[in-house]
Amino acid sequence: MLLASVFDMISMIESSAFLLKNIIQGSILG
């Protein structure tokens, strides 16, 4: 299923972006 792997990739990218955003905010605030 190509669609499933694409969905997995998108969710992985979204969670990575979320983590990066938290780290960047923590660096700015910290």
C-alpha cells in the first residue's frame, strides 16, 4: 500500500516538526 506509507511519512514529518517547534520555543524561552 503506497498510500499507507505516504500517510506514515506525513505523520512522521508532522511529529518531527512538532518536536522541533517545542525545542525551538524552549531554547528561546529558556
